[in-house]
Amino acid sequence: MQPQVEIQLIAAVVAVACALPGVFLVLRRMAMMSDAISHAILFGIVVAFLVVESLGSPFLVFGAALTGVLTVSMVEGLFKTRLVKEDAAIGLVFPVLFSIGVILISRFAGNVHLDIDAVLLGELAFAPFDRLMFNNHDLGPKALWVMGGILLLNIILIVLFFKELKLASFDEGLASALGFSPALIHYGLMSQVSLTAVGAFDAVGSILVVALMIGPPTSAYLLTDRLSRMLSISAAIGVISAVSGYWLAHWWDVNIAGSIATMIGLIFFLIYLFAPRRGVVALLRRRNYQRWHFAESMLAVHLLTHLGQPEEARECHRDEVHKHLNWQENHAKRVVRRALQDGYVHLDKDILRLTAIGKKLAGKAVVE
Amino acid sequence: MNILTDINFDYTLRIVALGSAILGALSGALGAFAVLRKQSLIGDTISHAALPGIAVAFFFTGNKTTTILLIGAALSGWLATLFILGIVKATRIKLDSALGLVLSVFFGFGLVMLTFIQKRPDANQAGLEKFLFGQAATLLAADVQMMAILAGVAVLALMLLWKEFKLLSFDEDFGATQGFAMNRINLMLTTLLVVAIVLGLQTVGVVLMSAMIVAPAAAARQWTDKLSTMVLLSAVFGVAAGVSGSLLSSRIPKLPTGPTIVLCISTVVLFSIFVAPARGLLWRWLRRRRNRRQFRAEAVLLDLMDMARHHPNLEHPHAAAVLHTLNLDGRAVRNSLAELAERELVRPAGAGLWSLTQAGIAEAQQLERRFQAED
């Protein structure tokens, strides 16, 4: 395979592997936990590195993933004292671990290739050079194998525990009442997030891990109300941003992780604006419609009140009606025009009369 | 004594310590509001979101002056908060997701810009790196001067808008019903926060800046329930951490300033969580222990009373061994008896026997009445 294809493949696999647990982070309102974990991992990597003195050891990944779980339990412990809120607990824990990591690097590992830049920023372009060899056979880039394994694990876990995760994400109270341990599900999910973050940071850096975990699920959240669909849409958005981000980086010759994050932002922005039901445009249109619909209902109620009454000619005259409804004249004119268009009223010698559906509208408004 | 002479004579150290102190004061004071409003992590997002601003400012001006870069940083940090507000207000997306999304996308775009700039022949972006991880040692007297002026303006704004910010932090809806433009007040407070964060980037860097917002406020919260005290205390903690952190890192080689300041302020948090009066974990633990002991003693007293009822004389003595079997926590009976004896509610009657005193009978009857009333 060409390096170009390999990079895109790695990016796509990382994207899906991150998006899947990310869905549950977003649903459980713990999105910033991914940020905390991906920063705190530095501490685990440094400590594990100082112990095994090699960057390639699987022990390193294990140690780092353990730090993720440590971060989660420290946040939980702090939060359980009820002395700080959960968001503050997150904001207190990860800078401490990150600081210790930075200090350890500058004191003990100064002359080794282990700089903070690499952890934070990542360099996907180098990923194909680190290859997995077996008996002198080239099996492909190591990152692809590692992330492929993690992706497979994530899929298996989500399929196996779909019901539990779903229940715990949407109704934690019911889940624990039915005998599922919320703590077990919480820590299970967090271990999954930690492992995924550790596997991915090596290839793409910790910031892209956050972008991939949060961006696609947040976008998908605006498109669907079904968990299964949210998972698949997230994965699809992840792959699309990974591939398009790669090409953006390729044309402009810039950092790949950064441009994937940029694409995630762009896709989110488009969905934010144009999502069919929850987008900003749809929201504004709906508000606009509701405003007019309400005004038309008020008009209909007014007309119904005076229907067949002696004062009808005065109260329901097209040029007088705004006075009785206490509306601005222009506004009233526009409402009358819309009501005529929508067939709620018709004109009978300048007197507004309700049609059959207009009466229905008024009746509905009164009942409501 | 060495540290004191250092701060008197070492020019660089004085600049760094002063800069860190100003930063600590400002981020501490403004962080108090962020923490109270459950927006602790907004600082993390703003500091990350400053990166593209720095890169773009450099890209368009070709200038590496701190002021210009910081203006760029402030603008993009501010833009990020607008995005966050827009996302949270217009959709069902929760604050945490909006924060994570804006943080990572802005930072990613910043990276794109940085690598884009690197290709230009006139660029070496070495000076930009210091904002990522912070290099307090690169602070110049002019930088500190600017920090002081901006901090002064921010504090002035804080004092002028004190009532509004207080309203925003505790009851936003009430403020809105009273006719305050809460959205605008929110934007003002966030703008001040952006200023504080941007000033801190050069000292502690993008990642650790969030701790400077959260930690002093979280520590101060433990000591008081009053907003003015909390803000003041938070600023004091910030200053203390800034100064002690920069001094420590100057005394000990290979101890970077930013992380040291963060560890200092985190120590203050830990200390506060344990020993702050009333709320502290230590006092809570002592209080709980005292309550438990009192409950146990009351249980033993009532047991004695129950047994005494079977005898014509309420002061009839009973064996401690019997009390052991009556009590769930048998081991504690001896301690409880000693405590009751000290309060002269029971008295030893020899050979492991104990009997109620008149005061003990009265106390037990009062307890019984109380429990009956509670039933």
C-alpha cells in the first residue's frame, strides 16, 4: 500500500474507534472527560517510560490507559466529597497530572525523544513509517494494527453491552433500580475511552482525540433520536472528516490532525445550521411559522366570537379588525393576508368571515 | 533568606514573580464566577481556542510582538465563547459537548495555521511555541506592565459591574425579570475572563491555564459562603501560588514555572478541602465521629432504662455483659459507659455492674419522649 492510502486508512480507523465511545460521552454529559483523560495520559506515559525506558513497549500503553482510569476515579472521589462540582473536579485533576508529567519530562527524560509537542499535537504523517514486522514480513503500519484492534474491541463491547449502555445513558435511575451497576458501566466506559485515547494519541495527538470523540457524536446528536443511528452516523462523519481532512492537509501542506479537526468543525457547523429538525435554520423557520400561526389563531378566535352577532360588521371589518385585536395596523394586514392565503378566512364585502377550516382553527385554539 | 535576597536583586525573577502574581490575582478573581456558574471548564476551552488567533495575528502582521499576538488570542478566544453560547442556546447540545467541540476544533485549526505559517520564508515560529506550554522566563518588563494595566482595567470593570455579576452567578432568571440584560452581562463577564486567560498564556501556557481559573476559586469556595470574600480569597490564593511557584522554579533547576505554579495552587486546594472550617473533610469526619459516639451512648442509656423498668427500683444495677449482647456494636459499650459515667448519668456498682443515676433516669425519659415525638 502507498503511504498516502495508509495514512487515510489509519485516520479513518482512529476516527471510528474514537466516535463510538464518544457517543456515550456526549449522551452522558461527560464530553470534557475525554479532554481530561487525553491530557492526563501524559503522566502515565512518562511514568511508564521511566520504568521500562522504551517508547515501544506495550507496558507504556497499559500504564497510560491506567492513568486514564486513575483520572476518572480522582474526579469521582473529589466530586463525591460534595465540596466541588463535577466540572470543577475535572478542571482540578487533569492539570495536576499533566503538570507532574511535564516536570518529570524536564527533570528525567530531557534528552530522550519524548516531547510534549508530540503528545499534544501528534504527527499522522509519520505513522506509516513505524511498521509491524513479523519474521521479516512487513505486516503494515503498527498504528493500523493497534487502532484496528481497539476499534474491534470497541465494537464488540458496544454490541455486547448495548442494552446496558443505552439504559445507563438515558435513565441511570432505572438502570440501577433494575440491578445494573452504574459504577461498573461508568468505569467500563471510561476504561474504553482511556484505552482508545492512548492508542490514538500516538498517531494523532491528544487534541484530535478530543475532536474525534466529541465532534462526530455531537453532530449526529442533531440528526437523530435513535442511539443505533447516532452510532452509525457518528462513525460515518468521523470517516468523512478523516479522509477530507487528509486531503485538505495534503493540498495545503499542513498538519493532518489539525485539518481533520478543522473538517470536523466545518461538518458540525453545516449540520448546526441546516439539520432538518434541530438546525438553526429549521429552528428559525419553525419560530417564524409559530408566530404567524398564533396570530392567525387569534384572528380566527376573534372572528368566531363575533360570528353572526349584530356587531360583526364593525368588529370583523378588514380595516377595523386591528383595533379590536389591539394590533399594529401593518401587522394585522399581514396576518389577514396570510389567513386569506391559508384559506382560514374569506372576504364578504370587506367583512372577514371564517371558512370551515378557519372555524376548526379557532376551535382548536380555544380548546388548547 | 536566599529567596528574599533573590527577589530583591534578581531582576528577571522579580519580573516573573510579579507577572505570575498579577496573573494569579486576576484569574483567581474571575475564576470565582466561572466556578460558581458551573462553567469551570470554559477556561480550558478559551485558552485552547486562543491558538488560531495567535497564528492568524502573526500571519497577517508578520509581527511577533506580544501585544499583537495577544490581541489575536483574545479575539479568537472571544469568538469561541460566542460559538459556545450559540450552540448551547440554539440546540439541545449540552455545555460539555459544546466546550469539547469548540476547544478541539479551534485548536486544530490553530495547528493548521501554525504549520501553514512555517512554510513562509520569513517565518520562524519559535516565538509562538511559548504560548503552547508557557515560558515565564521570557516575560519582559513591558509584558508585565501591559498585564498590570489590563488587570487594573478588568478589576475596575469587575467592581463597577459587581451587582450584575453577582446576579448572573446566583439567579440569572431573577435578574432577567428585574429587567437586566443578562445576555449582555454574561458576555461582559466572559470577555473579562478571556482577558485574564490570554494574559496567562505566556506564563503557564494553554493547557495549564484552566487550572489557574478553577483551582484558586475551588479553594476559596471552601472557606466562605460570601461572594466578596470568595473572590478576594481566590485572588489571594492565586497571587500566593504565582509567587511561590515562580520562586520555587527559580531555586530548583529543571523545574518549569507553569507546572510548578499549578502544583502550588493544587496544594492549596487539597489543604482547603481537608481543613477549611465547617466544610473541610477533617471537620466533617470529626463531626461524624462525635455524632456516632453520642448515638451509641444514648443507645446504652436507653438499654439500661429498659432493663431497669423490670425492677421496682429504677437504679437497679445491671451487668455490662448484658449490655454487650443488647448492643449492635458491642465493643463500643465500654466506651459509652465511661462517657455516660463522666456525665454522671450512670455509675459503676462494682463487679461489672452499672446502674442509672437520677440524672440518667431523667435524661433517658427525655430521650424516650423525644423519640416518641419523632415517631
